[in-house]
Amino acid sequence: MRVAAVLFVIGYGANQFSPLMVMYREQGHYSAIVVAAFFGVYVAGLAPGLLVGGPLSDRWGRRRVLLPAVVASVPASAVLALGAFSEPLLYTGRFLFGVVTGIAMAVGTTWVKELSQPPYDPEADEGSGARRAALALSAGFGIGPAIGGTLAQWAPLPMELPYLVHIALTIPVVFWVAKAPETWAPAATGRSLLADLRVPAVAHPRFRRVVLPAAPWVFGASAVSFAIQPAALGAGRTAGYGLIFATLLTAVTLAAGVGIQSWARRLDRTSDTVAGRLGLVLVAVGAAISAVTAATGSPAVAVLTSAVLGAGYGILLVSGLLEVQRIAEPGQLAGLTAVYYSLTYVGFFLPVVLAALVGVASYPLLLVVVAAVAVGCLAVVVTGGRSFVAEV
């Protein structure tokens, strides 16, 4: 619970920005491309945080890497609170929070998995670690936007208060996680840090053929739901309530994602690729329905789309983590988890790409293309899974 709390508060702080994008467009008067870039620069920070954090924790231990990261999330939120009308500060704050989130996700997910097995939890089953980490992270991803968006819509100091609330939540978690048991005792290998940053398991056939094609759609689904749909609808359809409507879409997405994760873990037991295939089907269907949202401007269809995409997100997140835990050797688990999360966050570049292309093609057409690409990735996963089984 101590380590899961870190995943919760980091997820809370990272994703509360999603509905606030509407606020920055409407009150900060930033362009759609700039706001989408605020979203994307977070991924630019997240990738190095993930890729360095995981191997560093294999080298130094879980606590020594995760604790400074959660401490650093406090000044990262403070920069965002101070930068309401400063584009450089918003870029800086989002980048810092990306680095912090990357470290926390890679190390925290691994630490939760190790605490969900003997001798720390003898009664936990094989999939408990992935499920607990995914639930804690997804709960933060969902509750953060719900509270942050509500505060920004109706409370005073809309551009500052959400971040101050996150800081208040994080400070006690810092002291709580400091007492969590260390699970990893690194041995002196004599290898350089650069050597430790290499993750040989990425060359595993199953990772390349099954995990890699599905991973970007974890957060690609979320991005379509609560970043692209509000932009595609336009301010006219939700006049005066754009921020709270974006908050609703975020909450529906994450509620569906959290609600389906326990079932996704059980589904994985029936076949090691069925969950990933179903997740991609839901993403493709959700992207197609989002094209209808953009064409009709219907808020009701947008909410339905968010539920479908959220279910796809939840299934893909759990199935991907389970695949990673099956593939990785113990000494490479944090590193491979980091690589996996880096790939999932590629999906958050979708809003930037579509915002740049909307002058060339309409949102409905672009979203149909997104659905078609998801179907192509589904075909790769299906054939890749069969090929791997045949090779074994």
C-alpha cells in the first residue's frame, strides 16, 4: 500500500492536467497546437525518466530511486502552479513532471510486483502485482482529473489550486513510502551504468511481436478519449462547461479502465494473447465511434466513446504488464517495465499529430485513419502471437 500510494499520487498529478487543457485554451488563450504540445512535452520528460529509473533501481535499490522522485514531484507541481500564464514555465513543469512520473512508474510498478509475492505476501497470486500496480496508477489517473477539473471549473484560483491540492496529498506519502521494505539487494557487478541501461529482453520475440505493437495504444486510447474528443467537438458544443465536460470524459475513461482490469487479469489466464487482442479491438471501435463524435458534435456519443476507449486502455495496460513480467528475468524486470511504459506513452503524441494535421484533413477523417492503424496493429499482434507459439 505504501508504494501503491506513490503510484496513485504520481498518476493523480500527471493526469489532472488533461481536463485543464481546456482551461489553458479558453482562459490562457493558448492555441490548440501549443496546448497539445504541453501534453506532448510531458512524454519527452517521461521517456528518459522511465528508461533511466528502472535500471538505476536495479543497480541501487528501489527506495533510493523512487523516494527522490516522489519528493521532486512537489516542486514540479509548484512550477505548474506558478506558470499559469507563462508558456516556458508550463513547458518546464510538464517536462519535470514527466521525468518524475517515468521514474515512479518504472520503479513503483516493479516494487509493487516484488511486494506482491513471498515473503512479503505469500497469499498473492502470480498476477496480483501487475493488477495492483495498474489499479493504483489508474485510480490516480482518474481521480486526479476529476478533482482537478472540478476545482478549475468552480473553485477560486483555478490555475493554481489543483496543483496545490496535489502537493498537499503528496507530502504525507513521502514519509509513508520511506518506511516500505526494500525488496532488491543489488550485487556489485563491476559493470558501468551504461551497461546497466541496456535491456536485452527487448529483443525477445514475444516483446517485439506482441507487446510492441499494442503498447502505444494504452495511452493512445486515453488521448483520443479526453484530449482529442474535446478539441474535435469544439467550444461551441459545450459553451461554458467545456472544462467540466473534459473532466467527465476523463473520469469515464479511467473509471472504465479501472473497472475492467480485474476481469482483464482473469481473461489473460485463458489465453496469453486474448486480452491484448480484445483491447486493440476496443481501441479500434472507440476510435471509429470518436469519428462519429467529431462528425456529429454529439456530447452523448463522446461519453459512450470514452467508455469504450477506457475499457481498451484498462485491458491493454494489464495485459502488457503481465506480458512484461512473464518475459523479464528478475534482474531486468524494472528495465523492461520502463521500456514498456515508454512505448505506452508514445500514444500521447496523437493529440499533437492530429492538431497539426487538422488543417489538411478533418477530425472525422483523421480519426478513421487512427482506427485503421489500430486494426493494423491488431493484425500484427494476432500473427505475431501465433508465430511465437509456433517457434516455441
